[in-house]
Amino acid sequence: MELDGFDKKILQLLQRDNKISQRELAEQVNLSPSAVNRRIAALEADGYIKGNIAIIDNKKLGKPITLIVEVRIKNKHTVAMDHHKTIFLSTPAIQQVYLVTGDFDFLLIITVADMSEYEKLSERLLFNDENINGFKTMVTLQNIKQTFEVNIE
């Protein structure tokens, strides 16, 4: 599927507010509601739209601390890397996991209630795993920007 101007505008608007009504969306892109509905279905089917989520304020839910953790792995064979991916994916406190290039292998974004919770988590996931070559933790002081919007041109 090749995106045209209508598709791009629909994606821009949905990124900002996925609860926008089909009628309002149709008005803003100058298409009929049924045409917008068909385009959204196609964008979902082709994987441009991966899901619809609510962004929750972690502080209001008692998880005010966000940590950025760089993890280095000793054995980088596929089975070992898959093992770590599986563990990171199944850990609820880890919000995002990136496999990266450079001085470390994984970048984790973690939210916790307090440092005691992170200490237990890091002990379980990082200190007690002999394939972890090291890790560095950064505690965020302030969330200045948080978005999942992709710049669409």
C-alpha cells in the first residue's frame, strides 16, 4: 500500500487523538465517513496502525520513577539474545525495550514506585544473570516530552 495525502492526514490526526469521531475526521480530510473508515481499515490491515492505546500518567498510578537502563550482554548468539528479549518482554515494569548498536546491547525504559522496587528488579533481571556483562542505570529527573507520534510528511 502506498500512502497518499489523505492517508497521511488520517494518520496525523489519529496520532494526536484516536478517539476523534469518523465524522470529524472525514470533515478534516475532505472525504466521506465511509471512505475514511475504509482507509483506516486498510491502514490497520497493512500494519501502518499497530494499535490504539491510552497513554497513562505513571505518577498517578504510583509509579513516579522512570529509569533508562543500558544493558551489555556477554554471549550475543541468537539463543542468548532471544532469552533476554523474552525476559524483558515479560517484565511489566519494563515499558520499552530496544536492541541497539554501540557500547551496549539493550536499552530499557522502566517505571517503578521507588528505588527499592528497582533494586529488587535489577537484582532479579541483571545482577543474577551471568550473561549480563554490565549495565548502567540513569534516573530521569523530568519528563520533558513523551509522545508516540511519528513525523509524517
